[in-house]
Amino acid sequence: MKAHSVLGSLKKNFYGLGLIFCAGLCVKAPVFGFTEVDSISNPVGDGAIAGVAIDTTTNFLYYGSSVAFFNPVTQSSYSFANQAPLAALHSPNLFQLPGITLPNAIFIDSSSFVYFASSAAPAAIGKISRSLVSFSSGSFSFGQDFIGSAVVDPGGGFAYLGTLTTPAAILKIRLSDLTEVSSVTVAAGQLSAAVIDTQNGFAYFGSSTPVGTITKIGLSSFTVAGFLSFNVGEGGVASAAIDVPRGFAYFATVDSPGKVMKVQLSNFTRTATLTLSAPENQPTSAILDPVGSGTLFLGCNTAPGIIAQVGLFNFIEMPNLILPVGQNFLTYAAIDVNNEFGYFGTNTNPGIVAKIDLLPTLPTIQTQPVDQSAKAGNTATFTINVQGRSPLFQWQANGVNIAGATASSYTTPPTALTDDGTRFRCLVTNTNGTTTSSEAVLTVLPVIRVYPNPWRVDRHSGSLITLNGLAASSTIKIYTLSGHWIKTLPPASGVATWDVKNDVGESVASGYYFYVVTTVNSRQTVRGKIAIIQ
């Protein structure tokens, strides 16, 4: 029970363990919105939920029990592995895990096994067939105890486990025979969360020490590739998630309220920090939906449990979800990205896994379209980012549907000056209704041609300088290079002329002059140079 108290106090998260292989799930879910749609509970006495993973090959949810049972016949302790069907979520199958106590790190490879790593001393790892028939286990070196984080590289055939000791160890485990191949010591200690980027060959381990640290590990060399430390006053890492296609990882802190650090993978630097709102405290579990909703979901270590939302497109906080009383301390999470459901496990006794519909009932526009400018003859593109199930898009110009404009972005045909001021918006519809975006205005900048330029007194004496391509009712002002105003031409449409004189009728001296053309609505300004040689 002492080990269990360590587990509870550290509030570990293992995002990435059940997400990596979520593909091909065929269960069709009803539309509820961002809310809880089902739950499953451990039997009384089986303790808290210890790890959560999803297997979409067999359509099962796997989770462990955090209480160590004792078998007097075999003189060994064990925990339970639970297998529940995703469609119904109830009537779980149980399997005894001999020698695996507190199996908090659960992950699935691309073959036919589910893996359980224990947060105990001594630590151990076991694998069980998806059919709950065969089981085998392995152990680690002395002192490599309390597994707190794990990621898996199925293509390489290895798992990488982080310990909760200080200093900590990252263990490289061969999946075929559960043999420890190598280990790396991390001085920061307390490796409570991890994510993996197999595409680029790196894993990232977050430390839950008082000031958080992220350790970057090269998978091919299995060496430390870098460290990234948080600032003083920012707590340790409580959970993590990764969005490899967009090139970012997200690390949440144990602070109250929690903070979310956005880290760019290409140069391993922090690009932004978001402080959540109270009472979104200690976000100890995380799942990320890069496709359907573009959202980071954070399960908080609160009573009752709270799930915070962070929009990835604009990195802002969105409305949260408060779970029913008793569903507290959301320590573990996994995601079914195909059907947009999240599964959050509680650190309560008995433990509960809550099934959450991650999408809102109505489409929610995370990023509104913004005003665009384009030179006449060029195109402009308006874009929105939407959270919601099965959205359909329809762009409008000045309130009228645009034929064929049915994607999340719309690119105009080559623009004309008559398109200036057109207002674009998008109607986003699903079976529950329609959400209308804000309007964005198109500014079309005239392409102005000036001739002759340069104007030479020996060739063009008596001729005017012509400015062609003006929008309707444009005003033209002439300035010296130093910004001194010398003349304002009458409002003109299409063509304007300048007699090479200043405002009092004197010929201007040789040199360069600026013209500034402003349209009647003052939304667009075009500048250019005119050379005068007297």
C-alpha cells in the first residue's frame, strides 16, 4: 500500500500508450456533444485505475488495478488486467498479472500483445495476448523501480520506460522477449510523462520535479539529445501529448491552475505558454486529437474531475467539462481518434473509466476567417478551423452562397477592383445545426502604372505624368523623400495626371518623389516612386 500512495501522489499520465495504434475502429457512436456518455468501474477493493489503453484491432479498452493482491499458494503478488468492449464498455474480462503490481503503464504494440509495466519496487513488465490467453514477464536491474512513463516504437520493436526515481533511468526494452537492452540515467529524476516521435527518431520524457525538465532522447543512438528546463515558479511535468504532423509537443504542469507549454520539435524550443483557468488544477492526463477537433484535452487532478480543452489552431483555452461527483483525479487517458471518444481513468477506490464524447453537438469555430488583401489580378484565401462532428462548409460572399466553395478554406478567383470590400463568411453545418463564422473583408489593392517614369524635362516638357489603374474615387498625394507634402491631386477613377508642379504651381526640382494613393473608404493605400529630372 505504500507503493500505491506513491502512485497516487505523483498522479502519472501515459498519453501516447493507447493512441499510437488507434486505427480501424468500426463502432458507430451517437452524437452527444462534449460530455460523458458512459463509464465502467473497478469492483470494490480493486483500487484505482492503473493505466488505460485502447486496442482498435479487437475493439477493447484495457486498464489495470492499482491494488496488489497476494496469492498464498504461489507466494507471489499480482494485479488484475481488465478488458472491456468499447461498444458496450461493460462486463469486463479479468486476467491475473502474476508479479506485476501497480500496472500503471499500459501500451499496445502492432502485433498481438498488451504490455503492463509496474510502478513498484522491484519494477517489472509483462505482456499478455489480446485474447487474454498467454502471459510472460520480465524484470529490471536493481534500483530501476517505479515505472512512471512509457512510449513504444512498434516499428523498431522497442519500448522506452521512464522511472520515478531520482536520478531516474530511461530503459530500452526489446518487446519480443521483454529484455532490457540498455538504460540512460537522467539526473532530473521523476519521469512522469513521455511522448514519442518515431517519424523523426526521438522520445521526450518530462520530469515532475519542482521545476520541470524535458529530456530529449535519440532513439537510434539511445543517448540524450537535449534538455529543456521550465522557469522557476513553473511546476514539474504532469502530462504530455504530441502532434507530430504539425511539429509540436505539449507538456502540462502540476501547477494550480495548470500551465501548458507548447514545444516546437524541430528546434526543441518552447514557443508559447498557456495558463489554464481555476479550478483546472494539476492536469495529470492528456490526449490530443489532431484531426477531428484539433484539440488538446487535459484531465485534471480535481474532485470532481475536470477535463480542460485547449484549441491547437490558436492555442487558447476552451470550455471545460466537469464530471459527476465521485469521478475524481483523472490520472490516465487514452483516445479513439476515429470515433472521437476519450477514456479517462480515475485515481479513486474503486477506480472508474469515463467515456467522453470529445466533440461538441454544434460545430465550434476555433479560428475565425480574417481580413485579406490582394493586388488586383491576384487571389486571396480565407480559412477557418472547426471543432465538431462531420462538419459541412459553405462560404458566402456578401451573404450569397459561392458555388463549389464547400471546404474549410476558400480561394477567390483573380480579383478585380470591383471586388474590394467584399465580405466573406462560412456557414458550418452538421446534423445538429449550423454555426456561422464572423465576416472577413477582402481588400483589393490597385496595380498602378506610372508613365513616363522617370519624367525628363528634355523629353517630356509640357507632358503630364499619368497614373493608371486607380480604384474609384482615389486620392493621390505627392511627397518628397523626406516626407514633405507637396501636392494633392483631385479624386480620380482609373486615371489621374500630375503636372510636375507643387501645390503653389511651381515646378518641382529634380529628385525622387513618393505618391500615396488612398481609396475612398481609406481601407487601402498604395505607394510608389516617381523620378523627376529637370
